[in-house]
Amino acid sequence: MENNFPAIYNDCARILVSQQEIAAICDRMAAEITDTYKDSNRRLVMVVILKGSMPFASELMKRLDLPLELEFMKVSSYGSGTTSAGRINIVLDLHRGDLANVDIIVIEDIIDSGRTLSYLVEYLKLGGANSVKTCTMLDKPSRREVEFVPDYVGTVVPNEFVVGFGLDYNEKYRNLPFIGVLARHVYEK
Ligand code: PRP
């Protein structure tokens, strides 16, 4: 990349989703979500799954023309993600007693195996939520291990190592303003 860009950009081989494309995707998704919930008389709660979804949720929520409430959850997964041993553990949970009157929209940065969201949707439904929909910035269907179809998808990405806009490599690069493919020199050094 050009040397007049921030030095950190050199750790990306190429940009997959630019800042302008992210903005257009958020505009489109926000219009769809607003249209779905605009006539609801229930509480709408956006549940942001930490940490990677934070930048996406931030961009999306300011475009929603809805009286939205905000909550956070954090999960961790144990075991190999490539076998049925992969288990989800809730690290930060919702603490609300009103879920029967709540529509939940879960916000994710990416869906890979599908394990996190399929678990969370069942968990929130069992917890009594009136409805649970899912919204992801990126979808990587080529990595799916359990069947899962999100309600709202920003864009589909190929099976490459993507970072930026919340997505990390060893906890780094979440602050990139675009979504890029991590350069080989970063993980081969
Ligand atoms: C990522 C992503 C999803 C999950 C998707 O989170 O944010 O929560 O993995 O993968 P899956 O479809 O295979 O379950 P990660 O565990 O990397 O945590 P982070 O958001 O804190 O980076």
C-alpha cells in the first residue's frame, strides 16, 4: 500500500471491504432493520457480542430510526472449532427480567462455524425473549459447521484471514477502519 497511509495499513495485503462500502452496507441494513421493527410496540434490544462487534454495532445503531435499547454479551468457545467438541461459554450475560416483552437483535462482526450464534439464539429464546433475530457484518458460509442462516448479512467473504473493523489477529488490528486481508508477513514472522 502507499506510504502516505498509516503504517498499520501495511499489515494488510489488500482491502476487502472499504470504509465507503462499510457505510453503504450499514445504511442498507439499518433501513431493513428499521422497516422490520418500526411498527412494533415491544422493546427492541440490540445485543452486541463483544468484542469484535463493537465498531459495527456503533455504525449501525446510529442509523436506526428506532427507540433502541443496548445490551452486551460476551462468550468464549472451548475445544476445537472444527469438531463437535467446540463449546460456547457465556462470560457476560444479560440480566433482564422483561424478555417476554422484548425483541432481540443480536449483532455480530462475523459468522464462521455458526456455533456462537446458533447457541446464543437458542439461549435467548429459552430465556424467554419474544423474538430473536441476528445481524452480521460478515458471513463466511464456507466455514460453516452447523446450519445457521442469519437474518441480516452485510456481505459474504471468502475463507481468508480478515482483520479490521472489530476483527482481530491476536487481539490486534480491530481498530482498522476497513476490513482487510492480513498480510502473510504478519503471521509468518
Ligand atoms: C468471533 C466472532 C463471533 C464468532 C464467530 O468472536 O465475533 O462471535 O467468533 O465464530 P463462529 O461462527 O465460528 O462461532 P471471537 O471468539 O473471535 O471473539 P472476539 O469477538 O472477542 O474477537
